[in-house]
Amino acid sequence: MADANILVVDDNDMVRSVAQQMLVALGYEAAVVDSGERALEEFSESRFDLILLDLGMPEMSGTQVYNALRVQAPDRKIVFMTGHSVREVQGMDYAAYLSKPFTLAASRETVEGALAA
């Protein structure tokens, strides 16, 4: 499913850049935004097959973005990205999570698994 369109949401410039480069190297289309607010705007304007979503962002957390996205598109696949524990997402319907820092191999495995689910 290398023709999938993926949205990367992270407040860290380096994480966004690396994630986008990895996804493009894997053959995916990848858009990036730096905040939850921008994610919701971009999501409403474009069709994304998968969202890579940072949990720890200022102003609007990843869980707040998740809740808003679930209203707009309850079946959309979401992969949480975090450098911390995923305890805060227990009970949420998400495809997978990707631990930061992530490698190309881990990104490939996680994205392909989430898209196939």
C-alpha cells in the first residue's frame, strides 16, 4: 500500500522532517503539520489513509486531536508517536504506536501493519 497518503503531526521540527523523509523513502505521500489545530485543518481539507500523531504537544495534546479526529472520521487509522509511555492511550482505538526515536525499519513495519489492519 505504498500509495497511501499519510499525515504526520508533531511539534518537533526534526521529528517531522525525519518522519516525512522516511515515509517518502518508503514510497508514501507524506504531509506534515506542527500542531493539533493544523492537523484538524489539514485533515478536513485532504484525504489521509493514516495519521502519525505525537502524543505530547503544547496547546492541543495528541489525545485531544485523537478525540476530534474520531468525531470526523471514526474509522481512520492512527499511529501514536511518543518518546514516553503509552499508558495515557489505553482504551483508545489506535492502530499502533511508534516509539521515538524511530528507525526506518520500525517505521516501515509500523506503517505497513497499521495500513493493513
